Amino acid sequence: MIITIARQCGCDGDQVGKRLAEIYGIPLYDKRAIIQKAKDNGVYDRMPNFFREKSINSLLYAIAAGGGELDLFQTPLRALQAVLGDESCVLIGRCGNYAFRDRSDAFRVFLSADHEERVKNIVRDHQCNRTRAEKTVDDTDDKRREFQKFYTGEDWGDAENYDICLNVGALGVEPTVRIIRAYIEEKQRKQG
């Protein structure tokens, strides 16, 4: 089982991922953990921009990376397969929804919340002022949107690219986790 979580900045998506990893007894790979695992597996140096979630808006980079757009769109799958293989885990970000879209035991989640609530969460979590929190939320969302488009050609947050989209701000962390678990259980039941 792999649960991929894409999320808007400040929506408590990391907390949802942590709870799901605890419940299912599987590792959680957030930015820090996936970079470390990529380094341990000798993969990081081949694709550092991907693992750091940085897109490079350059046709020259796409060509140098492997011959153009189609090869670039294979980067998420190649990178994540090289690091994770068939391991069960919760994966935060890194175009996981795209990379594992054909895996039958993948559950692709997108999490959101109201902008104002996300700003308040960043102020709380990072002990910064409101102006800095707003900039963090807006800049991070822009970078995630750009990263997803660069490596997949897909629109970040577009519901058709995920199995389930939930507003954590409206529900709270624990109710969101319960809904995701119910979805997973139902999908597994239908798959037999």
C-alpha cells in the first residue's frame, strides 16, 4: 500500500500523513526522509532538483535531462521507484499521485484548507508574523503547482488527478484521517 498526499501549504497535511503512517504501521516519507532515503540509495545525486521539489523552467534542462518532455514526465516514476520500490509507505508530495497512478494499491489524496486558516497554521507552526506566513503559503503553493506541472504536465490540485480530495480545515485532522481510512477500506474491499 502506498498513500500519496499532495497538500496546500499550511493545511496540516503532514499531520494527516503522520497519523496514517502510525495507523497502518508504515513509514512516512516527507521531504527530509525521502531526501535521506534517496541519498542512502545513491539516487539523490542523479535527480537532486526532483527530490528537493524544485522545477527548472528550461527547455534546455528538459533536453539535457533525457531528450525532452516525454522523458521528463518519467522522472517522478523513475526517481520514486529507485528509492521506494514496492515498499508500503505514506509519501508526502513529490508527484506521488502521478508516479503511482497505475499502482493498484495506491491511494492518491489531495488536502486543502481555507487560505486564512492555512496562514494561521503557519504562524502557529513556524512562530512567524502574519506577513511572512502569507508569503510562505502563497510561495509554497506556487512552487508546488509549478513542480507538478513541470514534471507531470498535470494541474496540481485538479480533482481528476487524485482518488480523494478533502478540506482538512473544514473537517480537522482526525476526521480527515477517518474518511481516508474509510475510502481505503472500501477500495480494498471492492478490489477483493
